[in-house]
Amino acid sequence: MSRGTILERLAVLADAAKYDASCASSGTAKRNSKDSGGKGMGSTEGMGICHAYAPDGRCISLLKILLTNHCIFDCHYCVNRASSNVARARFTPQEVVDLTLSFYRRNYIEGLFLSSGIVKSSNHTMEQLVEVARILREEHDFRGYIHLKTIPDADPELVHQAGLYADRVSINVELPTEAGLARLAPDKNTGRIEGAMSEVKEHIAQSRDETKRFRNAPRFAPAGQSTQMIVGADAASDADIVGKASRLYDGYRLRRVYYSAFSPIPDASAVLPLKRPPLMREHRLYQSDWLMRFYDYSAAEVMQATGDDGMLPLDIDPKLAWALKFRDRFPVDVNRGGREALLRVPGLGVRAVNQLIAARRQRSLRLEDVGKLTVSIAKVRPFIVTADWRPTLLTDRADLRTLLAPKEEQLELFAA
């Protein structure tokens, strides 16, 4: 266990925390200000500070670290597993508090995202995490945002205390299938994980009831709970992942399910894939998640967009894939179609649909009007009817997918 300086341990534990997708940005180009001799501004591959959204919708910066990357569990996919040959470090609760306050006073952050490997036991680790939040809230009257990763095997009372101090708590389900979890994380159990999530859901519901009746009742995790699934470490298909996410949303009232594309790690276990899945797969899963949360698609409908292998296409988004499979639902008349039908038109977002519905109360909409509300009118045209446009046979063309799929462009070597 490293006993280096605070800065040395911060480098280890902030880097170890980057694998948690709950407040990470993925799919972006790797750019680091250090590559320009320190003259650049910003970085997409650094660690230590991440961005998340507060309950009121604000984007906030969080100090994102582990209490320790030592762990008694040996999950094959985890870089911090017991058998992994990585540098180890550990903070005390007071050191995490001091770091958080120091960063906050310098206006670098607005809150804390704290997770940990399992050291000694689940209860011992959970006690340490709760102690950090307690010191911040009670001794320093810290009003910033706190997100705590909770441990399913910990005593329920400890998890309850975590929720009283934290704005959001999260419990990672890790993998979408029980078989995958049993194979790659033998120390973890789906029943215990979902049991802990159920208890958190009940605490949140009880807290909301109490705050309605008593003004000063303590609030439990007002920003709700979330979870994370690793994509590509096991044989689970996208249909499996979508189905699991839907059950978690319905069963435990989650605010978010995060998806993290499996990334090869040092000294990887022989049971893991040799390479990571395409980042586009992770992106398509987030798009499918968006369809279920904001576009009124059921999980079964999203699964209909997958191929025979249960995988979402990588070349087109799930909404377009579904529309191409169910062309009999189109075209939709933007002047008469219902909101649910308009939400299924590829290229129309929730805001655009709301604006179309509001505008058509005033006048009959033309194709030009729709074009002002969407990025690509070419993507929308085959699926809609307006006062001056009807796609005739365009919707039924055999090569429609080819026409609408994003074009792959060869970058110019000397482009400005």
C-alpha cells in the first residue's frame, strides 16, 4: 500500500476512479493539455475531476476519486482486483475531506464523487465512506453535491446513513446477466445487489412522503440512485442489456443506467476478451436508453431494432433502425399525427416534436418549417407528410438504409 505524498496518492486514486462511467464522458477524442507543453487548455483524458448533473439540471464539476484501490474482491474485469499488479494507495476519511474542501475553496469543484475498493470488509469500507460525508456535512456544513458509491454487502443501516448525507447514491450491477456476473465476479451476487437497490428505493420513497408531511424531515438521496453496466466483457447482447436496463428502471426507479465499454486492463484474466468492443456500441446503448426514457419506446420496441444476433446496428441509430423495420407506421402527417407517432420519426427530437405540435395550431406546416427544427431534413423526409411534401415511394425504397446511413468520410491530410 502506497504511503506517498497526498499528490502521489491522488494521482493513483483519481486514475483508478476513471473506470466508473457514472460521471464520465466517453467516445471523445483523446486530447491532453500536457501534449502541447502545458500551453493547451483542457483535457479529455485526465482524471480527478468529472462533470455531472445536479437535481436541478446544472452541470457541475466533481472531485472523482477512490478512497482506496485496494480490494479483497477479485473481479476479472476490474483493474483494482485483488490479483492485479497495480500501484496501491489509500486515503483516510479526513484526507478526502481536506482535499474536497481545498478544491472547493479554489473553485475547482462543486462536489465530490467518492467510491472505493473493498478493504478489510464491506462494512468497514462503507463506514469509511459514510464518515467522509458525515465530516463534510456536519463538521464543515458542506452544501456541495455528494455522490457516494455504496456497497451491496454492507449493513443496510450504513447504506441508509450514506443516503442521508449524499445527494445521490449508486450501486453497480456490473454485468447484465447473472451468468456473466457469476463467471467474472464470483464474489458478487445479483440477489444481494438488487436487494440493496430495493432498500434504497424504499428509503427514497419513504423520505419523499415524510418531507411532504414534515418540513424539516431529513432527505434521503434527493438526486435518486443510479447504476452502471459493463459492456463487452461477457457474451451479453444489446437486447440483454436493454432488457436489464428496463427492468432496473421499472423495478428500482433509477435516475440513470450508465454503460461502460469494457477496456482491456493490465495483467488481464484469460477469460476476458482480447480487445474492447467498439465505443459506438456504448453510444448506441445510450441512444436506446434515451428512447426508453424520453421517447416512450418500450424495451420490447428497442429490442426490435436489433439484428438476429441481438445487437444494435453500429452504422445507424436505434430509432432509424426501428423505423426501417416498421415502415408501415410511416409516413406520419406532421399536421395531424399524434405526439407518440411524431416521436418515432427519425431525426425529430422531443423539443422539435413539441414545437411542431405548438406551431401547427397556428398554421399548416410545410417541409421548410420542419427543416428549421432538425439537423438533417434528408433523414426526416422519407418518414413525414407536410402541406407541400409527400414521400410517395421514397419510404419503401430498398436502398433507403444506404441513403440515410451516415457517410464515412476520408479526412484530408492537409485540411485546415
